[in-house]
Amino acid sequence: MRLSIDHQTGFRYSSPVKSSYNEARMTPAASEHQTIWSSRVSIEPAAWSFSYTDYWGTRVTTFELHEAHERLTVHAQAVVDTRGDEPAWDTERRVAPSDLGWSALHDRGVIDRMAEYLTVNRRTAPAPELAALAAEVADQPPRLAALDVCRILDERLRYERGSTEVTSAAADVWALGAGVCQDYSHVALGALRSIGLPARYVSGYLHPGPREPNTTVTGESHSWIEWWCGTWVPYDPTMGRRLTDSYVRVGHGRDYGDVAPLRGTYSGGASDMFVTVAMTELG
């Protein structure tokens, strides 16, 4: 699917801000499932900026402003071609020929190389109950174990906007039984890492449908996960499915903190954040 994405986010300030320093991670990434035809990030008011690729492989636009402003807007636009994960490995519970087994994943060389995707922190540490449930399904090939861990989440959690904060921890989300995509991703990451499966957080966009060429819809910033069992396997624990061509990848990291779309600091009073995402399937 060819998609045009128009993402605007920023801050409204209660009083003029004299200076601000920010990082934006809003540029779609090229991959085997995604071709980038065009992309640009603009800032209003006009700001000094430069771009680089961070440690995790995500494109970053960093910028700073040193003039009084009451509103800051970051505008990211892109046109991308997306391709879904076509083999129905999840519904058919298929293991790929290239998948590694548990003995290979427990090799010291793999553990050392994937250490950052095996470590849990406050955001991702699983509740003891979830860790125990994950261990119960780890007696099968890693890909299928990961799939069943995600299905445990599907049975326990419900999607509920406003039920959590951006700083909510996975264990608290599990206890609450509700959250949004960021929470589903953090809960899944902690559970997968607890059984020795490297896993990472992925940020991007999701076209919610309906599929009507040249019709603009309200899109969503979204997150999902990937686990590593010889190759990176993408999966959306919020929707309970492998990825389709409705997903647009931006970046990845250990958790949300590594790939927040916009973050920074400023000198001034209170602020309100705003976000809009418009997506158009191009015919």
C-alpha cells in the first residue's frame, strides 16, 4: 500500500518561551517491508536543526530555538510503500526454517550481543504472575512461545484510552488489566525477556481503515514489538496479529523512552501538547 502521512505535533505554551531544545523521531525508516519515496520534517518557528541516526538505528531531527515563541510545531510528511508479513505463520503456527532454538538463544555470544534487548527496567519488568505464565509456554519453539505470550496478554488486557500515563510501568498495567498500545508493548517485552527471548519496542503509524484510495483518514501513532529468534519477527500485541501493509515503521529501541516522537526541554511556563496524524492511501 502506498501511503501519504502528515504528522503534526508540538506544544502550546501558557507564556512566551525564550528557548527550547528538542529531538523528533518522526521519519519513517527504510526496510525490507517499507520503501520511502519522500520524507521531510519542518519546524515552526524556523529553527536551527540537523539530523542523525541514533544508536538504535532511528532517524533523529534535533533542533533548538532561541527566540520568544508561544507555540512550537513539528510537521513530518512522508510517502511510503508498505508490505505486510504475508506468510500466515501466526494463524497457522508455523516455525520458519531459519528460526533458532532455545539452546542457540542461550549461547553466551547471543546473550552478550542481545543484552540490551534482554534487560528489563521499571517500564518493562513483568509482574510475577505474568512471568510465571510466560514460563509455562516456553517449552515450545521460541516463535510459538512468543506468540502464546502475546495471546496471554490478549486474554488479560483490554484496550482503554486514558487508563494509563506515558510513564506507567508494565507491572502496574498488568494489575490494572487495561492500557494502550505503548502499555501492551511494554508488558509483552518484559514477558518475552523474562523467558530469554530478545525483544524490542517499535514505533510507527497504523492506518485504521477503511481502505479507500485517495481518502484521508485520521491515523494513529502506534507501537508494536519484535522478538529475535535468528531474525527479527514483528508482531502487534495490541491487535493480536502479525503486521499488515497498514503499518508504517519509524524506529525501535528498548522501550518507549528510546523512540518518543518528540521530547525536549524549554525555559518557560506550563505547556499543552497536541498531536494530529492524517493518512491517505494513494491510488
